[in-house]
Amino acid sequence: MAEVHRNGDSRTCGASTVSGQGKNVFANGKLVSINGDPNSHGGGSLSASVNQVFIGGTMIVENGDSASADNLCPDPGGTHCSPASSSGSPDVFVGS
């Protein structure tokens, strides 16, 4: 199991997640992140892996899920080129 990733939680590149799931599902007072949510550097769409938990038909994200490159990706291989989620709820967990 891993922590639920939420709006404002960190990414490996130093950005934070910007949640766009409709402003209706929370964990610890923060919106739960879903597949495709970008980061504060622009771009960096999350790739959800929790295939058994959905919000509005879209998978939610857990700490450690990968993401596509954000707008600060200069060359392949840097942290901005794969800005995975790196934090989450202290007490709400998902996955197996």
C-alpha cells in the first residue's frame, strides 16, 4: 500500500501536484489526485496505478506514481523529465 497523493503534495522535481478532479473528494482536507493531473511547473501529467479506486471514472494516484515530463524538462533523464509523485497523505492509503 502507498499513501494517497493529493493536491499540493510534492513531486521528485520540486514541483507540487495541481489536482483537477472536480473539487469533491478529499484526504486530510486536500483534494485527491487523479490520472492526468499536472504539476506546478506545467505539464507533468500523472500516470495513475491504482486500478481499483476511481473518482468520476478516473483512477486515483498514489505516492510514487510516475508522470510525463513537465515544462522545465531540458533533456531526457532529469527530474523534470519524469516528475513522479513523492509524498502523500500521512494516514490514507491505497493499493495492494
